[in-house]
Amino acid sequence: MAERGTTVLSKIVLKSLGSPAAALSDENINQAKLGVIMGRATGIKTSKAADQMTIFKGLAGSFEAIPADEKRDITRSGVCFLGNAFDGDMIAAFEAEDAEGNSTAPDAINFAFEIWVQRAKNAAGYSWALKPLIKEAVAESDPLAEIRKQIAGAVTSAPAAPQLEAPAPTTPEATPAPVAAKK
């Protein structure tokens, strides 16, 4: 097998791993793993859309995208845009300030996600799912982590439905005879 190459890109995005539509081209496939994106984020990268009004925020640092398709090159970049649904908590961690306005940002956040695409009933025909491979990275940038600690043990799985007793079996002798209607 030939060794896969490495390409340096201006940025890594989810589609750096391949085409979601191609991954789901077989109608019998409802989800597909596109690969892994990992990195060490050290800050935020902002970029403007072509309209010069819309601002996108992503991560700055060192990143690598490893496609599941071994025929595709591994890509590397100093910029990574995963989309706010997936990198929003990390961006928020880098923007965090204390009450006096001093930065409380971490020096870096390490992360690795398995990137999956799944069939969806939306305009694109698919949606993304990211599975964290490093639990600590999620905890470092998770705004709900402190709340989970505070309520530990209070939230459990849904309570079991109450068990009702089955009715006593009926036998022909125990069943009263129907009463004839009066005329």
C-alpha cells in the first residue's frame, strides 16, 4: 500500500475529510465516518465572508484532518473552522473574562473528534455528528461541567414506570352471568 501524503491547507473544515454526499451516495447507508480532526487550539481566528459583514470564528493553533478514506491525503493547518455547534464552547473558553474583564482563557485546548455524517431531512440531505475522542478537552471547554458537578447524583435516568398488578385471572365460574335487559 502506498503511503498517504500530507497536504498543508489554509484552513481545515469538516469537508476537508471528504464529501458528505459521496459518503452517503449508497441509499442503504444512513451514516458514515469521514475521519478524525484533531488539534491543539491556542486562540481564535476570525474571518469575514464575501459580504464583508458576516464574521466567522474558528480556532487558531495546530490541526490535522485524517480522512477515513486512506486514498485521501492527511491535511494540516494553523486554522480550523468546525462550525459554532462544535467549536463554540472552545471559542467561548478563549473569550472568557473574569468580573474585572481580565482574560481567563486557557493557554491551549487539545481536542480530537471522529467526524460522522448522517442522512437527514434537511436541504443538504445530511447532518454532522462529532464524537469527542479526548474527554478532558470537552471538560476544559464545557460551560455545563460545573453545573453537572453541582447536581451530581440529583439527575439520574428516568424513574421506572410504576408497576401495576395484573388483574386476577378470570374463570367462567368467577365471571357473573350477564343480566337480561328488562322489557
